[in-house]
Amino acid sequence: FGYEQHRLRLEPIIRAAEQREIKSVPEFLALGAHQVVLEAGAAGKGAKPGFSAIGMTVLGPTTTALQKALTFNVATPALSLTVRDRPVLLEPDSRYTVLLPGVPRINGSAALAPGTHSFATLSLEAEGYELKVEVPATVSIEPGRTVVRLQ
């Protein structure tokens, strides 16, 4: 039946695909220059994200990586997150990490000093990324990472 010929012909294609496959959270995080982490906590409880994606990988029983979320949305009375054409990591307890090419604008400001900042309401924006928060939040600015925690 020519099985061996087919296997030999397909083996390089299969190996190339395996090398591109995301196998861990650190491999996924290495895809982007800047991580924006939303830790919605109780404000995100009960939210059911909706998305359309190219390349979805389950990295654990409660962690899923979307290599390219064509659209990703999650909304509650306290927050609204919309992502287009960006990698997204979904983790337990309403934690979402989006990979961006650079730092997002925070309440219209292009850059905040490193450290932790508190806001009554919050808006983060970048190309393909929009987060609106209607409850108090803290934003931690770290090298290569912005962490938003809702209170």
C-alpha cells in the first residue's frame, strides 16, 4: 500500500509542525514583546469569554493558549475586554494575558512610571486591545509586563 513511502514523505512536515506547536506557558509568553495581564478576580466571576481563534492549545486542565485570537471578548458589569488579532492566554480565576508588541496607553497616557498605580476607573488601549474597567483597580508596571488587578 505504500505506507512507508507516505510516512517518509510526511515526516518532515509533521516534525516542522511539532516545532511550531506551543507546549508550555513560558513558550507562549515568549511570542510577545509585552504582556498585559488582567486579574479580574471576583469582578470577573461568572464571565464566559467568547472568541474566534487560529491555533488553540490546551496547556493544562484550566489553561488555554490562543495563538491568534481573531476576536476575544469578555464582559461583566465591572469590565469589558476586547482583543483582535493578538495571542491570548486564558487561566483560572478570570486571569487573561494578552501579548502586545508594545506598552498600552493607560487612561490616555502613553507611559506610566514603573511601580503600582491605583485608579477609580481604568482604560487600557493598544492596537487590537481595549480594556474598560468600572471598578477600582491597581496597575503594576514592570519591564515587559503590565498587570491589572481589580479590587
